[in-house]
Amino acid sequence: MTGAYPKVTVVGAGNVGATTALLLLMKELANVVLIDVAEGLARGKALDLMHMRSNERFGPVVCGTGSYEDTADSDVVVVTAGVPRKPGMTREDLVGINSGIVRSVLEGALDASPDALYLFVTNPLDVMTNLAVSLAGLPPGRLIGMGGVLDTARFTYAISEVTGARPRDIEALVIGAHGEAMVPLVSLATVAGRPLLDVVSPEELAWIREATVQGGAAVVKLLETGSAFYAPASSIVQMIEALLHDTATLHSSCARLNGEYGIRDVSLCVPAVLGSGGVREIIELPLSQDEREQLQRSAESTKAQLERVR
Ligand code: APR
């Protein structure tokens, strides 16, 4: 492995995992280890990416494996191993099978990389992140879930579609559980500096909400097999960049709450400052009463699902 780069292990060499590896390499963020129970899949995709390196000339390297020994001393471990949704399924329908997978992944990964930061993507990711916090015995700030960044990307897309504004001119955030209970912060969103609520009609706002909450399901329905992976992988890589480069930037991340927003002892997507140690700080934004209540409901639904897998 090339020593100049940090080491990121991606568990699960499927659509999300392999696309994450591709982006990490193209952005020259890290050397990558792709690991999968289907070892040939991991090794084959890694070999394909190494062939691609000859054209693209990126610096970092990638290897594929079925053994956690090769993942030793990773700086970040991304967990995408699991089963994706099929049309008509909610993320919550995956909880039984995917919690077993995440348990077995943790056993192997923690032994090999006890000092890593862990990023959970496997759905339902809020439940998986909470499960990992309860199993891993690590400081909760080092176990983070990716969901809010993706939901925020879909919210931004929907606002852009309605207003015609470019994503870079839109400030928006989605917090709460990564599922039907997510909370798009409409009261705080702005378009070219103006409040979203001043620039869209109630009907347009309803469409934006629906397109945000159902964005993932819409992709699942169109694909027929599997779920979204380009925007999820890009969301993962945004978070990894913040962790590896210690950017101290704000990302809606599934992070452990300790009284913030009046909620404790559960990890939920909230505005979090990410840096080299993981979650540095959770920012308490001034939510509307309605948004606060929705966030509370998100916390309760996550806790209830967690009871089923503990
Ligand atoms: N260890 C390692 N890899 C595993 C394990 C395990 N115990 N169990 C399954 N996998 C691998 C599969 O072999 C497969 O290659 O996880 C990979 C999952 O890839 P895909 O089926 O393509 O699923 P993907 O679209 O990448 O989604 C993965 O992310 O967005 C979430 O809901 C999605 O939970 C799902 C996860």
C-alpha cells in the first residue's frame, strides 16, 4: 500500500461500497481496502479499479479481500455490508437481516482497527449506528451514521427543481431518522439568501417535502433491483473528507445525543461538526415547535426499532 495516504476500509463491495471506493480514489483521499463475504467480488472490483488507475493516474491504491487482517489499522471503516431495499420495502423492513450482518462485521473490524472512526451506511442506518454504539464499547463520537447528508442532498435537489436555483445557492438541512420520519428543516432553508418559505407556494413546499422523503424509494422503484448508490457514496465521501482532513464542517450526521434538542441516549441525524476525532460538537439550531416534535418522534421510533434487535 502507498504510505502517503490514510487507510479507509469499505466493508461491502456492492453498489454503495464500490462507488465509495471509486470516489475516494478519484479524489485522492485514501488508500482503500474493499472487503466482502463475496471475496471474489471485492478482489475483482479492486483489480478493475487498479486497471483504471493506469488511465486516471490517481495516487492511492485499492485492494480487495475477504480477510479482516488486511484491514488492520484503518483510519476510517465504512460499513455498507447488507441487503438493500426492494420495491415496496421500507428501510425498516431490513432491520432483522442487516443487524445480524452488522454484528458480524463489527467483530472482525473492531479487532483489526480498534482506533478507527466508524461510519455506518447499512439500513436502517439509525438503528445500525445505535446498535454499534451499544456493542462496540468505543466513545460514541467515533461511531457515526450516514443518512442526513444524503437526505439533505435530496432536499436540495427538490428545492432546486422547484425554484431553478443552483444547489450551491441553496442552504438546507434534513435531520432526524433516515426514513419516513426524517425532518426537512423548511423553516431554516434559504434560496440565494432568501427564506425558502418566502419563495415557494404551499403546494410547491408539499412537493418538495414528498420528493425529499420519498427520494430513495423513487430510485428503488425505478431500478427495480437494488437501491440508490451514487448519491449515497458521494455523501459518505463528503463525511470521510471532513474526518480525514479535520475540516470541522457541519454535516447532518447520525450522532449520539446527550441532552441536545431535549433528547438523550440515542443516535440520530443532527447537525454535527465533524473532524479528526469524529463528532466534535452537535449544533442546536433554532427549530420550529413542529420540527422539534418531529425530531422527538424520530428519536422514539429509532429507540423502538432498536429494542427489536438488541
Ligand atoms: N460482510 C461483508 N460483506 C457483506 C456481508 C458481510 N457479513 N453481508 C453482505 N455483504 C455484502 C454483499 O456480499 C454485497 O456485496 O454487502 C454487499 C452489499 O451490496 P449491494 O447488495 O450492492 O447493496 P448496496 O446497494 O451497496 O447497499 C448496501 O447500504 O444504502 C444501504 O440499504 C442499503 O443496507 C444497504 C447497504
